[in-house]
Amino acid sequence: MTGAAQPESMIVIGAGEAGARAAMALRESGFAGRVTILGDEAHRPYERPPLSKAALTDAAEPQAAFILTPDRLDEHGITHLGGRAVTAIDRAAHEVHLADGERLRYDRLLIATGARARKLALPGATPENVLYLRTFEEARALRSRLAPGAHIAIIGGGFIGLELAAAARARDADVTLIELAPRLLARAVPAAIAAIIAARHEAAGVRLRLGTGIERIEAEGERHAILLSTGERIVCDGIIAGIGAVAETGLAERAGLAIDNGIAVDGRLATNDPDIFAAGDCCSFPHPLYGDRRLRLEAWRNAQDHGNAAAKSMLGGSDAYQAVPWFWSDQYDLTLQIAGLADEGRETVTRDLGDGARLDFHLAGDGRLVAASAVGPNGRIARDVRLAEMLIGKRVTPDRASLVDVSVKLKGLLAG
Amino acid sequence: MNTTTAARWIEACEADAIDEEDVMRFDHDGHTYAIYRSPDDEYFATDGLCTHEQIHLADGLVMDHIIECPKHNGRFDYRTGQAKGAPVCVNLKTYPVKLDGGKVFLGLA
């Protein structure tokens, strides 16, 4: 144990999924001292996944999907201070400084500051003509642009860009999606599955411009024009960029904490200060399933699992985090799910789940199952991806024929 | 049968249509239910949609006495409907089940 043997005050910086879960998990683990969540947004902690999905497409004006009701906060004695930005961490005094001058003392601190949208660095791109999506307020602003017949240009063929494209089509807006890489989802998703997603977007009427750079953005009367590297000029009513996220590490950096593609934590999610932990999108951590490869994940499930794990470590636990990475995206009637790290695979074996649904198992050079990626209707793929996730966690080396043969239940492989 | 609840018994499916440690969707009168067969060969029934985001639980995974939602892995004990932790915090409604003549019947109020 380090610092105060009996911690009295736990402070969580960041009111997102990881921070909210950690606060609850502290209580679920029996911690009876003070738990304070500090958020720079005014809202109580809310779920972000719907922001690129239902919040844009539902007929009714969206409400934030709050993770914790005021009653639950009260019941668990968790103090949420919204609209209270933290400006500094004083490690020597064990205090956080707030923008309004107040100082709060902590025994253990969790940094769960998440990530912010990477901004477009292009001639002509301004905060006025390019929109981004990270917060509920930004989702509301975007939603108002997705009008029938409006032409929306989306820059970036990653998950956010693609979910935005699907949402815009659902609202009958015209969509052109521009991606610099030669294919969609190049970072995280195998080519065969990305091709299915690309075909679905084209069938929905999205104009894809892949392998295409942007020269500049200019005004076109009240509208905008995007000049592409191919010479094409796209005139549109709104521009949305989804070109990745940057870990929010500023506070940690200024406090002298180690940074390595995010706030660097160990397997317990502890930083190089034993009383300070980090969780969720803002941190990078070693993963024991992949030879302690350092990962930074921008994923809802990881944020939850990190929140749970960080709470245990803050209370003195010594377990190493080892949850299998898991991710999903919804676009139109398709769900994409990935368990594990597909880029660790050297060989792919495909299971045909019917109705056009497909599950790819990724095997390492030694035959170990390291990832599974699937696309199709959620009901077709979810159960098998969940089982694949469990098989990955057990480090199994499965028989290839059993993976391909849909008459062989994956559940049966778990017992082996 | 408790006469005060005046349950109607609705025939849902053949008992062997559900594998052990598995689940099946059953739609009746505009409502969706999930019927479970436990590893110890008992039958249970709950509402069919997750209390978090209205997803069909029958597409999820049954492990022991837990049904896990196929969308966000919310977990419920299908014997009692109890929510087992984030992201689900609202319990599932359960329904009585009886077997008769190799068929599964749901007791609906």
C-alpha cells in the first residue's frame, strides 16, 4: 500500500463512462469515504455511443442517456460536480485545482479525461465551417444540419464518419464521404469486412471518395466547397470531420506523469505516481494477452471495464487488467463487432452465419485465437462474437474445421 | 396455480425446441418474451427485451443462470429477472412457466 493506508477521499476527473463506472465500483467494493466526480461538462455522466446513432436519427429531440440518475448518485453518496474544469494536479499536496480557484484534497485520484476529436488541419477549415462529434451538445448541433436534401460532406472513413453517414442517410440528407486511405476502417477492421461495410454505404446512396486527399475548403456563397486532390469540387451544406481522437493528457503531462500514447499506466492502471490512476480513452496500458503490448483503446466497453478495474486498484487491489478488447459499431441494419486485436492475426478462418452475416476468426502464427471480427444483423453475430471473446481470453488454439462448421457450437469449444 | 393472479396459460413451444442452457424468443399478442432452459433442465420466462436499450435477449448468450444482452452485455439472472450490474440497472419482469405434454406454457396475467 502507498499513501494513506485508509483512503478517505477519492476524486475522479472526468464524468464519462470510465469515471462514472469507477465511482460506482468504489461503492460496490464497500468504500465508505468521499467519492467526487469532476466533469467539465455541465451534464451528469451520460452514454456517448448513442450520440452518433439514435441521438441523430430519432424522431424526437434527443435526451442525453444519463448513466446515473440524481437518485442513484444520492443513494450511493457520490458527489458529481458538473461544469467544474480541473486546471492542475498538485501531486505533493494531493490536491486538484479547479478553474474557480477551489482546491480539493484526494487520497487517490483517477484521471478519466477521455479523448477529444482531432481537428482538421487544412487550408480553409475553421471551427465555424467544420463540425465534430464528441459531446451531447455537439450531437444536437449536428442533428440540426441533417435535414432532408441537405448535402453533408463527411471527412474520415472511420467509425464515427461511417455512423454519421448512416445517420445522415436515415434523415434523407445526401452524403459524400471522403477518406485519405484507399479503404474504409483501415486501422481496425480486416479488408474483407470493411468491403461489406463500404458496399452497404454505397447501396444506401453514400458517395465514397476513397484514397482521396483534400486541398482546401472554401466558401461557396452560404455553402461550402471542398477541393479534392483529384480535382473534384464538392459543394455542400455542412462539413463534419471524424478523423480520430486525441487522448486528453494535458493535466497529467503538466503534473509530470509519464505519457506514452496516452497517460502511461501499468497493469493495475496506476500511473508512475502510486496514488494516481488513469482509465478509459485517455490512457495506454500493457495487455497480457498480447505480450504486454501497450494499447490505448477508444471503446465503451473498455471504459467500463477500466472503471471497474481502476476502482479495485485504488482500494489496494493488485490484479492486472486483462479484459479482451471488444468494440461494436451500428450502421443501417448492420452491426460490426470486433473482439481481440485483429492485427495480431496471421491467418483468417471464416464462419458463415447466414443472412449475409460473417464471422472471421484471426489466428496467430502459432494457431492461437487472437481476434474475431463479424458483420451482419446484430442478432446473427452477437452470440458467436461473445463466445469468441471468451475463447480469446482462454488463449485457446482451436481446431480450424470447428470454427468454420456452423453445426459445431462455439460454446462447446469453451469446455475443451 | 395462484387463482388470485388468474394467469392464462399460453402454449409457447415444444419443450425440446430449446437446448439446455439456451434461450428462445416467443412473441404473443404484440409482446416479446424470452423462454430459457437452464443447465439443470428447468424452464423460465422473462420479458424479451433488455431493460437498457430494448434489444432482443433471445439473441444473447445463456451461461449457467445468466442471460447476457447481445448488445452491451448487460446481465440478468433469468430465474428472478434481477439485473446483475452495469449497464443494466432495471430488473426484467419474469413470468411463470409450466410444462405439459412436452410443451412449454407461459402464465400471463
